[in-house]
Amino acid sequence: MVRKNLSKNILSPVDNAWLRMELPTNLMMITGVFFIDQPIELAAIKEIMGSRLLRFQRFRQRIKQPRFSWLPAYWEDDSHFDINSHVHRIALPAPGNQSALQELINDFMATPLDFSKPLWQIHLVENYGDGCALLCRLHHCIGDGVALMRVLFSLTDDVANPDEQQTNKTDRSRSRTTNNGQKVRPFSSVLARTSKNGNLLVKRGLERLADPGQLLAGLKFGAESSAALANLLLLSPDPETPYKGELGVAKRCAWTRPLLLSDVKEVGRVCGGTVNDVLLTAVAGALGKYLRSRGEPIGGLNFRAVVPVNLRPADEELKLGNSFGLIFLSLPVGIEDPLDRLYELKKRMDAIKGTPEAIVAYGILNAIGIASREIEDIVVGLFGQKATTVMTNVPGPKEVRFFAGRPIKGLMFWVPQSGRLGLGVSILSYAGTVLIGVATDAALTPDPESIVALIHGEFEELMDLVRMAKESDAEMAGEEPDQELCEAITLSGNRCKNKARENSRYCYKHQKYVVLDASIAP
């Protein structure tokens, strides 16, 4: 009877992989922060955690390591569970600004969770501006970023003072206990859909890879998958840069000012790219310029980002655990022109879309979770050699959410750098804005705020293209002659909307790609 009970609580192979990747110099912990303009009482937070978070069984359970190392770890109820061990109050020192909060987060990023208890903590950070912040720390073995963000937003409301009776009724209708924790109805009204990967390819791939013991058979379900596996294993090592090296314990974090999502979409409309293309273009440019500021040559430099891909069907109900694959995206950090960089990055991303690479990587994570420590170290080491950074993009709620009756002004999160990498970039959209967070190893990159400043500069350069396009549109509305506009055709197949340079048929971006005759040479 006991054996049967334990079998239901054994960590899945993928969850076990994230547990076993934990190192003192690279904690497998997701760190998030909610920014709130008004103070909140600690008692109110404990009440919300007790009534909403603890509906999920995992948050009452701790990891139990078996006596024999070859047996898998499993979840067990914490018989001494005390919410006071998980919800804490901290007063931020003066001046209570972003720099002070940043230093506090740095300390917690280097502090492991207590494995004798359930692997989560919530810290009420008082004296942050005129309000407070909620600092959340959750171990990756509980769930991936998509699952845990949905859990956190289940603690919030869409209005400041929801009708208590209606709230209770909704909670009862959406709560169903499962062996793996809590399973609730889709959060379509809370969290934007994170992926459209619930297609036939993903479903078939996950069906075949669900049983780790059949990993090799699963990887044979198609020639494309075999090719994807070979491509992953045969990737050349990433070039040596200051971002790579031996990790230390100390970590650093920083985050951008809110970027308007409408501006990001406008850049994509003008330049012919997705929101993700635009943001990654700005980040890649900033990473390149940071290297150049440290005297590093960047001409023609490329290095890879490990990008998680959500593999859940779009309509799947919320359940904990890790269900994502990985793709390796080569970032053109050596291309200085932002438009050229965007075109190249979009081309590379489009080449990956539709391939089974993410599913194959999911299978590899399964294998890591059941392999010996020696095999795990080899595979994780190989992945670390083939990439330089982890980059995630999680869409948050489209509308403002409320916690304990207070509006959440903004939020940010940082994911652990799997593969023992020293650089992580997190992108999160919320209520019409986008924040970009950077997490670094202090010994390798001690000043992530410098990268953040460069991200703002890169985005401003992209916004300049939007302003030029609007000027061109205005001239077209005034029936300016066509020869005043650039004659180039963009990669999206549309006529370039930039204004042509004086005495030229092309704008400053496209002129270098054409051979001009003497009659129109500038």
C-alpha cells in the first residue's frame, strides 16, 4: 500500500532533471516580483496564500530523497507545515528605490531554498516607494515558468473588491484535486495564451516521449526528429566571451523600464517581424554593444540562446510540472545595424519553427531525469558548451490584476540558467507593457544594469524606424511623389516606407545594398 502511494508522488523525469541540476553556483529557482503602489498587511497575504495557494498540493509537500541513490525522489506531505515558514516580511532600507530592491533580490538569488520544507517562499518587501513589493521564490521542479505564473495569478483578482459570494462559487467550480497537485479550469481570462504548439506534431511527439523508458523508440518517430537530435548533439561549442566561464555564488539582476507593447507591435508592423523578433533584436544588439564596451571584438559574432518552448495544448487546464522543450537560437550579436539584425534573427527563428527540435529536447530532459549522475553531468555540460544564455518570453495578463485589493503596477521574473550558464534574459508582458529582466553571474557580468541601458538604446533605434515610416505615410497622404520614398522591397514583400535619402532612390538602410549609377549617386 505504501509503495503504491509513493509511486503516485514520484517526481516526473523532467521535474527530477531540474531538481538534480541544482548547484550552489546555479540554483534552479524561479524568482519573481510584483510591484504594488500601496502597502499590504502581512496577515492579508497569509490569508490569500492559505486559501488559494495551498489548494495546490505541491505547496504543502517537500522533496524526499530515498535511502538508495538509484531510487527516484518523491513528494511527501510536510507533517510540520507552517505557513509562517514560507511567508515573511522584510523592510527595504532607505531610500527604498529600485536599486535597493535590486540588491535585495541579488541576495535572495544566491540563497538556496530550504529542502527540509516545501520549496517556495513569499516575501512582503515593505518601504518600496510608496507601496511594497512581493518577492516570490519557487523551485523549478514544482513547475515551469508558464505553470508557476498561472499559479501566482490565481492569487489575484480582476477587480479590486470582487463579490465574495461569487468568488467562493467560482473557486469551488474550478477546483479539482489530482495526484499531481491541483488542477483547475483554463486561465484564459487571467493569463494570455502562451503558445500555439498544441498542433498534431507536438501531440504526437509528446505521446511518444511520455514514457522515458521508451525514449530511444520515441526519438525514432520520424526522420525529422532523428535529424533534429543529430543537429542538437553536433552543434559546435559557442565562442568564448565574457558571458561564459566558471560560475560563482553571487548573482546580479536588473530590469528595464516598462516598454509599451503597442510600440513593440508597431516596430514589428513597420519592419516585418513579430513581437518576439523585435524584443530579441534589441536584446541581441545590447549584448553585442556590452561586449564591445569591454573591448571585445564583435564583428560577425554569433552565440546561442536556449529558448524554452511551451508544449502544452492551448486549452489545457492548469497543472503543475514542467512541460516545455528547448530550441537553440543563434543570436546575430555582431550585426550592428538594428534592421539588418532583425531581418537575420527573424530568418533564423523562422527556420526553427515547425521543426521537432523542442520535442527532442524535451525527450533529452526526460533522459537526464532518469540517467545516472555521471551521464547527467555529461549531457548538461554539453548543453552548456553549445549556448551562452537562456532567454524566456512569458505573456502575462492583458489587463491590470489586483492582489489583496491593490492594483499590481508591474511584475518581473528571472529564470535559472540551466546548463550552468551565467546569463539569463526574461521577457514578460503585462497590461499593455513589456519588462525585460537580465540575470547574471557577478563574477562574469557584474553590471547587468549596463545591459539594460543598452536594451533601451537599441529599442529607441528601432522606434526611429517607426517615426521615419510615419513621416513617409504623412508625405504620402499629402500626395508627395513616389520617388521621395525608398524603392526597396522589404523581406515581408512590401514597399519600404522610409524616406529616400537626398539625391537617392533608397533610404539610408537600403542604400548600401544597391549599386547606384553616377547620375543618382549621393
